[in-house]
Amino acid sequence: MRPKKIILLVDADENDTSLLRFVIENQGRYRVVAASTTKEAKIAIWVASVDLVLCVAGKDIGEETITSVKQARPYIPMMVMVHRPETCLFIADSIISKSTTPIELLERIAVMSARKRGPRKGYQRVVVAA
């Protein structure tokens, strides 16, 4: 049996968090770790071996939160759910609308979590001497 992939869900609204957690964990392939603040998200991204970050942008979770979480671990794929995807310029790997269906969301999660973590093959690491 394969180990479940861990998804960090960053959302300030508890109702949305419980609904998304149910939809994602019902598949049986994922485990959801929830965070409602920037501080909780930064701690969770370091403690849990997260495979994907899913941020739900709103009035409490904004561009600063998303940027700081992405900068903590830049190689982890990040998805951002927003009301109007055409108006945001986040540094996320994927931006989706909050009005997407659960099936579309799960398909996007499957694609994003299948990406390999870390540097790509043949990637030359540049070391700057001080």
C-alpha cells in the first residue's frame, strides 16, 4: 500500500477547511494538514513532509501569506484558490477558481502532487564563495 501524500491546506475559514478536507481525504490517497494562519502554515511546512500546499485566498489569507509560505519551501508545489483567477499575480505554481468542482480540484491536485520534489536532473548547483 502506498503512503498517503500530505497536503497542507491554508485557509482561515473553518467551514471551508472542513469541506475541502472531506473532499480531499475521501479519495483515500491524501492526508490533509490544516493551518489557519501564516505562522501555523510555516510551522506545518517544516514539521510535516508536505507534498503539496493548497492556499485558499481570502481576506485573512492574502498575497503576503502565500509568498512567505512559498519562500519557506520553494520546491513544494503550491496551488491557490481565488474568486477571480485573472486578477491575481501570486507566485503559486497553479491558480484555480473557488467555483471549480470537486472533481476538477482532485484532478488538479493529482497532477500537482505527482511532480517530483527537489532540483531537476542535470541541475547544476551554483555555489558562491564568500
